[in-house]
Amino acid sequence: MVDYMLRTNQKPGKNAIFMIWLLTLLYATTVFFEWFEYLYIDEYDESLGTAVFYLLWVLFAFLAIIAMILSVVTFIMWFRSAYFNLHQKVAGFSYTDGWVAFSWFLLLADLFVPYAILRDLYTKPN
């Protein structure tokens, strides 16, 4: 029996799922802000309440941008860990586990390489 040095993939997976749910919540809050503005804010209203409303909206938009970046990072960490584990069990892949993270940021390669890596993860699990 061969002893593989596999990385635990449970924590990166849970982190990626949590970030996706957080991002969904932040986007739902942004939809609420849009709806509230449409119904209750006059175009020429310059009151303090309107200023606070727009300040909160900007704050949630900023949090959504940060959550989006963290969501991408956690997903790539999970994806790389899964591909590393597959390399430990099966040989003969076109890409190294370093390409998993790097391929998302290369122009045009980001359209094809992540799909090929995901196809490897799906078709060669055991």
C-alpha cells in the first residue's frame, strides 16, 4: 500500500463555500439598496438620511468587492489543493499544480486551462 502525502481539502472547500454565501448575501443587500432607492429616495433629496443611506450603500459595495476578491482566492486555493491531491494519486497530467493558480491570471489561458484542469479532476479521480 502506497502512503500518499495528501493535503486536506475540507477546510479550503468550506472557506470557498462560506465566501460564496457571504458574497450572495452582500449582493442581496445591494439589491435591497437599489429597491429602497427606487421607491423612497427623491432625486433631489439632500437630507442627512439620504447621505447616510448612500454612505451605507458604498460601504456594502466596498465589502462586496473585498468579498469577491477573497472568494476568488479561496476558490483557487481549494482548486489547487484538489489538483495537488490528484497528482499524488495519478500520474500523467498536462499541467502542474502551480499552473492551477497561475492559469486564472493569464490572458486567453484563463479560458481553456482551468477547464482542462477541472476535466482532469472530474475524469481521473481514482
